[in-house]
Amino acid sequence: MNKPMLLLGALTIFMMGYWIPEDRHVPVEGAKPYDWNPASFWYVGGLNAQKGINIFASKGTPVEATTGGWVIYRENDPEGDNSVWVLGAKWRLHHYANMDSVNVQPASWVKTGEQIGTVGTPVSAKPRPANLYYSIRSLPPQVSEWEPDKPFGLDRVFYVNPHEFLTAYQATDSSHEQPSPGNTSPTPEKP
């Protein structure tokens, strides 16, 4: 096979990742935006930065796939720190951590809203409340997110803000549309 055909094939596979529709679903059953702190994304404390959000819920609450994708990694350690990585549309890796149990296998496909495990507690020196750590890593860099004046400026181009990802779709979702202040009926009036 010649080089132009290989390049065309690779480009086609790469572009297919952007053609797949990206559904969005809050990963913890019953969770609302007030169950996490939107300001925790890129909170810098010491030498590390928080590259995701912690969604607080009771231990054992179902964790559901945020978007459809291919499970590429799963860790089900009996001592804790269980996690799942799902490759979704737009070449984004969805990372679910601090799970009590994991119900999926690597190389399997998950649908949006499918249960992949349950919420657990982080394994660390100090006790913490049960939560799901959720982050989204973009394999291709998002050049528009580059902020050279901020800490970890170059790293930022590889992460998607989970709060914006989970809440932005609600503004355009017609099933959540509220009636305008002057019109209290959900359907138009007939003449």
C-alpha cells in the first residue's frame, strides 16, 4: 500500500471520531450541578492541579456512562481506587475514579446512561466523603483553551471542563425548555 492511501486511511479514521454523535448524561444517578463544585476544575494546590470534578453522592449510588464509547481500561482493585476509562466521540477519554465497584470489561461498548459501577470513597490517608472523580481528556489538543499565563497552561489544552460538558447541553435540550414568561401553556393556543 502506498503512503498517500495510508495517510488518507488514517485521516478518515481520525475524522470518524468527530462524526460520532456525542450524547451527554450526568455520570452519577440523580446528581445535579449542585452536587459538585464547578470551581474545582483546574484548582491548583501545591504541585498538582485538579483536572476534573468530584461529584458527591452516597456510597453505592450507580455510576452511569456519560456518553457512549469503548471501555479501554478498567481497574477493579479489592482495596479501592477502582476506575474506568471510556473512549468516546471526538477522541475524548472519560475517566471515572473513586468507584466502589466496576461492572464493565475492557474492549466492551457502553451506551449513554448504562451503569458502569458504583460510587465509592477515595483511598487516602484522611477519610473523605463518597464521591466520583470525573475528568475528560482530549487526545487532540484544544488549541483554543491554551492560556500560557496560567499554571499548567500547556496541559489545559488536553482537558475538557466537565462542569461545562455536563451542563452546556441543558441550554439547548428542547425537552427541558421552559415556557416564556408571557406564555404559561406548553402548547400554542388555537385560534
